[in-house]
Amino acid sequence: MSNREYKPTLAQIRTFVTVAEQKHFVSAAAKLGISQPSLSQALASLENGLGLQLIERSTRRVIVTPTGEALLPYAKATLDAADAFLAQSRGALGELAGPLNIGIIPTIAPYLLPGVLIGIEENYPDLEPRIVENQTDQLLKMLRDGQLDLAVLATPTHAPGLEQLPLYDEPFVAVTNPDDPLAGRTDLGLDSLKDLNLLLLDDGHCLRDQIVELCKIAEATPGARKHAVTRASSLTTIVQLVVAGLGSTLIPASAVGTECSRPGVASATFANGVQAQRTVSLVYRASSQRVAEFEQLGRLVKASYERALESGKSLLPR
């Protein structure tokens, strides 16, 4: 039976959310920096006060009860609101300050993250960024579970409970061997993809999915010739394969300055109006109260993107 006078503490709510996310008491205790007995006591106090079982314990695994699943979004929203309150108290009216867990995908991180972190140091010295680089599906899961505050992703994601703040549209650039007939052209169309033996990133990378979708529109088959099974986990590896003469690829324009400065690489760009691009956005939970702060971070991401474009401009055909 619940105690109508009972008011859970934030620590108890955070314990419940962390156990529900980790599905493991030892891992949850380590994440919170407390002992396992302290964690168990906090969770038991919450359940006793509410008169509800939120977590089912067994010798092999931890299960969130149906009641716990129903209350979990409210618990996360409570923590979001508390974090927003603390952030507001640290800075004036939405000033970026305090801990901020930021996810970013691998086809953005190497090219924009250094500039973003420098911008944070210069403009928001009280902000404590914690960066997680991972593929889109994992970052979306971490967002929904409350492990991230926001993520820099290619959108749309069509993920329920999340909002998107578009930052910029980024064109793709074809990267080829200098001897390729398409090298140096500035008038590629989607049908040009039929003439490229495209090397792709491995499954799970959204850039792979975007290129495959473009190929479907162009009725082209990526990797149709030899080395069709070649997949890589980074754009750097893909471009090295291009240098070796094993095929061609598409990369985002922000990667040109880093990936195309080595010998043995040529590039080609799409004609004006050809929709060969991706939209990059900030993604965050709809329940978050920190949108004004996220907009400030978004401006830093966009500024870093524009600097990356500038650094690669001289490597593009004219």
C-alpha cells in the first residue's frame, strides 16, 4: 500500500531509471558511483513508498515490470526537468553549463568535433561535454534511455518521442581514382552512380543507407563489380581503398578536407539541383527542457561544419 505523504527523492528516481536502463544492479551501481547495497536500498525505498514493484529481481536478470515500464517515461522527464533546473541555475537563462552528454555519428565526429570542442572551451567554459561516438541506432537508444542529452545525427530518424533541430543540408562528393573518367567533373547526376563501383561503409552506418537509397533512385547497384563484399567501418579506410584502385565512394562534403588531401585521390561534385545530400540535425527527447541551450550548441556545430567546408574547398574540382 502506498504512503500518500511519500515524496520520492531525485536520487531514488535516478536509481530506478539507471537500473531500468542497465538491466543489471552491478552495472547500475557502477554508473551511479555508489555501492550495490546502497542502490538496492534506494530502489526498495522507492518501491515501498509508492507501494509498487518497479523492478523484478531474479538470479539471472533484472526485469522492468509493466508498472515500471509505464512510469519510466515520467521518471526520465522528472530527471530532465531537474537537470534543466540545475543548468539554469548555473548559467543565466539557458547558458550552456554543467554536464552535457552528446552523441555523434562516426561520419561527422572526426570532421566537426574538434571545432565544436574548441568552440565550447572559448564560449562556454562552464560546460562539461561528454562525447559518445556511435552509430545512429545505438545513439537513438541511448537518447530514449536517458543516457544522452542530445545527438548530432543525419535525419530524419522517425523515432517516437524525439525532436529534431535541423542544422544544415550537406552535399555528397564522389571520391575516385584520378584515372576515373568522372574525376574532376562538376556536373554529376544521380545516373552517374551507375558508372561508379561504389564502396560502402558497413551495416549500421546511416551514410551507407543514404547512398544505397540514392542508388535505388538511380537504378544503380553499389559494389556490383569485384570487391562487392568490401565494407569498412570508417571513411578513412574506404578512401584508402579508393587510392588502391578498388573502387569509388561518396563522402559528405565536410570530410573532403581530411580525406581527400592525400595523393591518389580525385573528386567530382554533383550538378546544382541534384538531391545528393543529407540533413544533419540535433536530436533530443521531446520531454527535454533544454532546447534553448541545444540551439546554442547547434550554432557551434554549424560553425564547425562551415569551417570544414572551407578547408576542403581547394580540393574540389572547379
